[in-house]
Amino acid sequence: MDWSEITGWSGALLVLVAFYLTVVRSWDTSSGRYMALSNAAAALLVANAWLNAAYPFLVVNLALILVTAYTLMRKGLPTWR
């Protein structure tokens, strides 16, 4: 397994975990842990997109990271619950 596959599958798994935890209402989408997990997933998917020259996918995930960073700067750090 190469770095492209590792980053892609890891990022995809983290996206699914974050999605599941919000669907079952264990986490709120405004919680710090959800934002941290989503950003970690997006960062892995950015790396995967870069390695595979999938630039539209890279731009989408960078946008997700920027929106989350903007939200955190504007609202302050959310709770970790």
C-alpha cells in the first residue's frame, strides 16, 4: 500500500466516523471534536488529492478546512463535548 492509498482510505474512514457520530447524535456538528476530526479527514484527503493530481477534490477539501478555520476564529474555540 502506498502513501496515496493510506491517505485516501484514512481520510475516507475519518469522514465516515464523523458522519456516523453526528447522525446518531453522539456529536454536534459545532463541537470542537467534530471540527478537529473533520479537519484531520480533510487534510488527509488534501494529501491524497495532491498525490493523485485530483485538483478539484483538493480545492473542495481545502475549502472545508478554510470554512472551519474561519468559523473557529469568528466564534472562538467551541467546547469539546
